[in-house]
Amino acid sequence: MLHGYNPPHRYLPYLSWTEIVDLPDKENTVIVLPTGATEQHGPHLPCAVDTVISAGVVGHALARLPANIPAFAMAPITYGKSEEHLHFPGTITLSGETLLATMNEVSESVYRAGFRKLLFVNGHGGQPQVMEMCAREMRLRHGDFIVVPSFTWRVPHVAGKYLSDKEKRLAMHAGHAETALMLALAPDTVHMERAVVNYPPVFESPLLSPDGRPACAWSARDFGPSGIIGDPLPATVEQGHAILDSLAVSWAAAITELHHLQWAARPEPTWGRANHTGHVEHSSALA
């Protein structure tokens, strides 16, 4: 069904418009939008990895929420800004401008429905700047709108305990952690017999890149024909379930925090408005 990994009662599109109108405390209800991509992830993983991971983690987090915490998932955005992988078949990419316009218009729809807290859980490393630009645009338009752009892996999790030092330093795509998580979320799509090890060359500039990751712009084909940037071979389904559980617990806590958050509403400017006597007021205060 369309709700995917989400509990059906926490899937916003399953509500009617009248049910959404009648929701209590919409200002503090958290709407969660998983954002992903459709792009190559090596020969052993499907092109849907980033969407599966963001949607899967969000769904498992919502399943752990107490009943008294109002939060709903939206349908994930499945296409992203993936130009760095466009040389590989199966990659479907939007331009940054198209993705930003999409995010802005979805966010406006959420605001128009009466919600004031929106959380992006982004699974694709090629587009966090777009999420941030959307969040800033919404804040400039609506002073009472709290839009949080975040990354699936930003909250505490246990993946690091399974990764080698080299993997932690250099892996970026379709490596150990993503492969393990996909073994837990969508095992039928993973083909470990096709997995290979492939790391990028170390970027030999300690000032520009202390960990050796590429500090310059890159495309996936710069690192060879497989599309993998890391070592997926040690990944196991048991590791994947442990990582998934840790992410879900952390995201459930983060959603709860956002529900309770009371953050400063931006005051509207008073300059140029007529006061109750009909005189125009002027103020140096900025919005």
C-alpha cells in the first residue's frame, strides 16, 4: 500500500480534507517529509536506496512514537538532484531549480493546511543545500513556520561500531552502512554477490581535506565503473537491523522534541501601516 513503512494512522495522505481541518493543535503537529533520490548505487543495490532509507527510517520512527505525540509522514519525494550519477543508467535527476521549486510548493501546501512544523528527513547527500534553501525561503515568507532541514544519518546511531576506519574516512556511496540498512529494509533488492570494494583516491591536501575525502566537485564515474564509493562487503542484515533501530529511536525522540518546541515567532514590521487613528506608523525594526 501507499503508506509503505509508515503506520497507516500516521500517513497524512490517508486523511480526508475534513479530517485534516478538524485535527487538534495543528500548529504543533509535526509533518515529516522524507526526501530521497532515484540514482545508481552500484551493481548490488537498487536505484531507490536513498528514498527507501529515508522513508523506512521515518516510518519506523513514527511507529515508535507515543500516541499523544501528533505527527504524520507525507509521501516521499523520490526524485532528487542527482547529476553526479547521471552517467549511470537508472539515475533520474532533477535540476536544483526544479527540486527547490518542488520543495517550496509542497511546503506552502503544508502551511496552507494549517501546519506550522515541517521536518525534512533527507536521504541523498547531493541535495542538503536545496533543503536548506527551501527552509530559509519558507521562514522569510512565513514568520511562524518552523521548517527543519535534516539528514537521515544526522541523529545518533550505531553504524560507526561496524565500520572500518577507512570506511569512516572515505566511503560516500553504496558502502557498508547503506548496504547493511538496505539488507534490513528491502533485502530482496540487495545482491551481495555483485558487490565490490571501491574507494576514491585520497585528496592529498590536509588543509582542504583533513580526512582525505575529495574537496573538489566530483561525479561518480571519476572513481571507476562500479558506482560504489566504499566497501559494502562486510555488511550483514543483523547490522542493518541494529542501525535501523538506533536511527528510528533517535528520530522518534527528535520528532517529539520538535512537537514540544516553542520557538520565536518572527514579529511582522510595523512601519508603513496605519494605526488605529489613521496615521501611518514608522519603525526601524526589521522583520
